[in-house]
Amino acid sequence: MARTSKDKTISIRLSQTMLEALDARAVLDEKDRAQVIREAIAKHLEIDEDEIQEKLTYLEESVNKLQNEYQQDRKKTEALGKRVDEMSRLVAYCIERLPSGKT
């Protein structure tokens, strides 16, 4: 697992026996202590970090897509607003030009 700015550092106390077992597992799995501990915690909590990362990536992509759609819709709304303003001015101009008895 790559470290990110969101990772937090913690400290724990282990008995000598647990530390030796941890080191033995790390050697067997060719991982460092921290990775063995993270995997053990994730397994205990039934957390799959890859699955979480996939879901997070999907959510980030969805948010970006929605932001882009929002920006496009906002531009369309602004353009429509300008057209409505133009039409309102045109209608007002036409009404002003009508003979006074026809309004």
C-alpha cells in the first residue's frame, strides 16, 4: 500500500513474543512490519483496501463528471437567460411601437 497524506501514524505496545511473531510473519511474507500490521487490522475489520480504493476512485470520477455536467448546464442556462432578456427587450420595444389604442 502506498503512503498518502491521509495516512496517520500510530504507536502500539507489543509483548516481546508478539513482536517476534510479527517479525517472523514479515520475513515469511517478505513485507515490512507496518504492512503486516495493516493487513492484519484490515482482515480483522473485514476491510479490503483495494475495494475501498476502487470505490473511492469511482466516487471521485462520478463527482468530477457531475461537476462537468453542472458547468455545462450552467453555461446553457446563462445563454438561455440572455436570450430571454433579449426577447423581453424585443417584446417591450414592439409594445412601445403599437398604436396607443391597441394595448
